[in-house]
Amino acid sequence: MRYDLKSREEVEDFIRNEVLTAPEAIEILGITRARMSQLIKQGKITPVKKLDKVSLFLRADVEEKRKELVALREKYQPYNSANEDE
């Protein structure tokens, strides 16, 4: 994936909107911190940058993983989806 950012303003806007911290990614994914750590260790989601205790993720990667997790939940926990419709 390549981004064509021509100005500092475009870069700042990109970072604000498309780069997520681990807590933001966890909220979007609907998982716990422990589960997020597990996904990272298993290589199922990869931070674009990791500094000490801060991990940064691309929104596109997180959204893709969210779709995957939703599909798995529907497959293995169909009773939860049925209750949400009621």
C-alpha cells in the first residue's frame, strides 16, 4: 500500500485519521488487551511501529482484522448473533 502525501498537513491528517494506537484498535476490534497481545505474538496483526509500550496500527489493517473476527464470531458463536436481532 502506497500513500501519496504531498504536504505536512496531509501527513498530519493521515496520521490523525489512519494511524491507531493499541487502545483504539482494541476498541474497534472489540477484544481485550490480552487478546490483542496474543494476536500480535501470533503475527495475526502487525503494528506499523512499536516503541517500548506503544504500538501503532494502520486503520485499514485493523478494519480488515475486525471483519475477520466478526466472521469467526458468527461462525463459532451463532447464538450471540441471534440474540442481538431480538
